[in-house]
Amino acid sequence: MITGRHLILDITDIRYVFDLLETVKGIKPLMELIIKTGHLKVVGELKHQFNPIGVTMLYLLEESHLSVHTYPELWKCSIDLYTCNVLMDFTDILDAVYTFFGGNCIIHRKIIER
């Protein structure tokens, strides 16, 4: 019996807009876009700004969780979305992520049914 779907993204080669990865202010709009696109309900949020650059954010969702870890010095970030909505189609979320970075990135994805 499937109890959830897990979307794991490693986004690389973010060279032209890598400054979006440096701060909470830069990456938070992407997280909000994923939440809006996926019709997710946030029940809690944690964030950590590394010095001088880099971010870790975690959203506790009614459906499970969403997290991001940024590596601006490597032009990379990792996003993890787990949802108990076994029917969720991640296509719109993937499109939103690609558009957020202006199409200037490579998205490596893995979807796991649990």
C-alpha cells in the first residue's frame, strides 16, 4: 500500500541567478511558489541563514514536509518534498522550479512511492 510520494530534486548549474541561493530572501519565493503550485498547507517553518551565504529551510506541511538546502558556491540546491497525497502529480512543481531559475539550470529528479 502506497502512503506517500517523495520528490527529490538536485538542481545544478544555476550560474546566472546563483545569487537567489545566497539568502533566505532569495530562495523563499521559490519555496512559496512550490507551496502554492502544489496546493500545500504550511503548519510550521524553520530557516537558517549561513554566514556568509547559503540557506536551509524546512516547512512542516499538513501533508508532510518540504525542505531546501542551497550551495551558492557550487551553483546548486537540493529540494525535498514528501506528501501523503499519493495522487499528487509533480509536473507543475517541476515546471515552476525550472521557470523560477529562468531555465538556466539542470534538474535531476527522483520520485519515490512509499
